[in-house]
Amino acid sequence: MCSVKMEIQLYSGFKHHLFSACLIVNESYKAEFIELRKWLKDRKFQDSNLVPACFPGTGRGLMSQTSLQEGQMIISLPESCLLTTDTVIRSYLGAYITKWKPPPSPLLALCTFLVSEKHAGDRSLWKPYLEILPKAYTCPVCLEPEVVNLLPKSLKAKAEEQRAHVQEFFASSRDFFSSLQPLFAEAVDSIFSYSALLWAWCTVNTRAVYLRPRQRECLSAEPDTCALAPYLDLLNHSPHVQVKAAFNEETHCYEIRTTSRWRKHEEVFICYGPHDNQRLFLEYGFVSAHNPHACVYVSREILVKYLPSTDKQMDKKISILKDHGYIDTCWRKVLLGEVISDTNEKTSLDIAQKICYYFIEETTAMLQKVSRMKDEKEALINQLTLVESLWTEELKILRASAETLRTLQTAFP
């Protein structure tokens, strides 16, 4: 989510573009994007250098219309286009929010507005934006339980925590939703259902950009840093890229500038930060191929299983690793850059290799299980394909690690 400042960056996919240019489809002619551009223009957004397009591998994104020079502005989105808690408080919901005790959270305010405006349909002033938002999301909280059971153990546990968090968010908000009944002809329980709130929660969680923290008396003390940014949020993620992005307090626009030159008809990306694939899956519902930040998590239980049973300092070593955020095979001397003995080095390599082979076997088995389920559960094919891509990326890491360990071991007799 946007409690941590989102790093936004640009990527040149020129080689990829040459290979797949015939597969890129410009979508700016579609009715929903024509309406969105009209809506943005009415709110003082001027033509950008980017147009919506569908790309192989990443799906819908934004493409450069012209070559982009270093330092050039590519998007300047006026504050009037941003959906923030200010937007909500100025709306028909404002009177209900200001009198509710205890004060609603900024997240609840945004989610309530999204659900209410989506329910309004053609009557919503935000309809052009709502029309291009995803109808469904692929964060773990949205997946079927049998699909969540196929995730790596560490991610599965976090996914279950995420689901419990959203369920609690819904349960604790129902009284507030009931207070809004005078605004609607229909029963609020049918409007502010769990599925509706889940959609709104995922919209904010996966698409919001960061603004400087604000504090309002009518809202709770949780950080109020999220803003939904129409059009800008069509940009896809790449871990390999870089731009400069921030809200300009002088122009009152959210601005993105390039840091390099870019060719015409390339896809423009943003980067949510140096996240591994499990974090990307958990927070955003996708996996990044060839992610330089990708890793495989090794639990304490697996580490203990493969460490020598005669090691009298086992508990101390585990404690040191935990203190430093490392649950792997490096001890404090290694962390501090000190030279360790050849015997210990070889032992560490042997242990790491055994753990690596264990995970290769486990990952291969999980991929086979997912493949069988794809044949049996056609309705879950999209969810299963996403899980399959996560395991596939982890298997690449494990095989590369195994080869590296094998090469390192040749240095020892």
C-alpha cells in the first residue's frame, strides 16, 4: 500500500518492442478511454505523451507517442484529477464522516466513496475513471482457498493474514455503513457488501500513489497518504527502471519526469520499489519475470533441519541470523566480512546445496500439482496460472543457485 513512499521509474523496452511490435494494440480509440480523456481535460489535464495500449506479457499499459528526452515531463496530473480524502470529505459523504465517532480511517473514507460512486453508475461524476478500473483483482485475498493453499508457506501465511485483516475491516465498518442509509433508496447492506468493499480495498491497495501525510480531525490518526491517480495508474511495473515522480506543491500536480531518453512506441513503466515476487504477489497480485529482487524464503524449520545436529551453538546462530534479518547459512563472521575457515566454508556450501535441492524438489512437485489442477479446475485457470508463474520464477532462482554452489564447491578438495 502507500504507507511507504512509492518509487516510480521508467524502463526502455526497445529490444522487446522490436520483437513484439506487431502485438502491441493502441487502445486510445476505445470509448472508455475517449470518455476518460474528455473527463481529464475538463479537470485541466493537458495532453500527455502517453497513450493506452495493450502489450504482450504486461497487458494494458501506457505507450510513448513520441521520443522522450531526458528530464522531459511525461505526466502532470492536476490535483483536481486526484481522488483523495479531501475529495471524499467535500462530497455528500462529508457530513456523515465528520460526525461519526470514532473517526473513520482515511482508508475507510476512500473505500466508502469508491463503493458509493460505483453504485451510482451513470450518475457518478467519477464514472469515466471507474469504468477503466479492473472489475476484479488477483491479490491473495481475492483467490479461492484451494488456490491459496498452493502458495509457498511463508506467502500462504501472509495471505491468510491479509484475508483476516480485510474481513475485520469489513466487520468493523458495518455500523458506519448503516449510518449512510439516508443517502440510498436501497438497503446499505446490499450496497456495501463484503465483495464491494473488497474490490474498493484492492483498488486503493494496488493503485494508490503516495502524497505527503496530512491530518484531519474528522479522520483517524492513521497515515493519510493515499491518492488514486486516474490515467497515471495505467502504468505497469518493472523492477529495472527509473524516473522522478512527486506531487509538486507549487503547481498542485502529480508529476513524472524521465531521467533518460526514450524511443517512440515503447511501453512506459513504474516501479513500486525493490520488492521480491512474493511481496508483489501479496500486495499487487502479479509476478515480475526476471525480477532482480526475487528470492526464495528459507524457514527456520528447514534451516535447523539441515544444520549439523552436533552444533552446540545452534540456538545462538539462529538468533544472530534472526536479529540481522537473515535466515540462511551465513553466520555473524560472514556478515561482518571476516574470513572464515575453509572447513566452515565448505560446510556452509554443502548445507546451502542440500537446502537448494530440497526446494527444487518441492517446487517441481508444486508445479506438477498446479498443472494437474489447471486441467481439472478450468474456472480457476487464471488464478492457477498466476500461482504457476510464481513457482516457475522461484524454480529459476533455485536452479541458478544450485549451479553457483556447484561451481563454488570445486574450489575445495
